[in-house]
Amino acid sequence: MKTELQNKLFEAHPGIFRQKDLPMSQTCMCWGIDTGDGWYNILDTLCNQIPNHLEHNLRKDQDPAVVNVEATQVKEKFGGLRFYYDGGDEFIEGLVYMAESISYRTCEECGSPGTQNNVGWIHTLCPPC
């Protein structure tokens, strides 16, 4: 992902991406968001929904491991988005699963509807890309 889009996500969602400055011995977020620009909107929507759910559905006296959701790695693998994280609950797990599922139908490069190729390195792309 282009640095400007990645930084936009980091600035808009500092709680989720608080591990971005940690060393590689502690997190894989040190390598940043390793996807194409086309999945920016999927990630932004996911990262907007996570704190929305936490704010409106979890009590503040709950275990901090549940209330705090932190991305530990965000990348492409086998043509789909992978969003690894710590914390959350089953609803957050569902949000992540939905975002990852949408990526298999979204061009990683431009965000248009896309499909997976069947040859070589697997990517999800639209016909022009």
C-alpha cells in the first residue's frame, strides 16, 4: 500500500495500529500494511467498525484484552486480505472474516470488482489490472 494511504489509516485509527512502531521482535506491524491500494476502503471500513462495536457493546470494566484490539499484521496472502490482531470478541472476529471475504472479490490494485487468477502467484484483480 502506498505510504500516504497507509499513514491515513494509521492516523485515523491509532489505537488499532499502535504496534506499527514496535520492533520486529515484538510485532509484524513494523513492516506496515502489505497490500495493494485497492483494499484501502475495506481496511478503513473494518477499522471504523471495530471501535464502534467496542464503544457501544462492551463494558469498560471488561478484560482489557477484549476491549483493546490491536493489529499485529496486515497483508495479502493467496489473493486475499489477512488481518491478524490481538483482542476483541466474536463480533470483531466476524467483522474481520467479512472484510477478508470481501477482499476476494475486490481488485487489490484499484478496488474495482475483481476475481482471483488461476496461474502463478495468486492475486485478486480486475481485468484491466
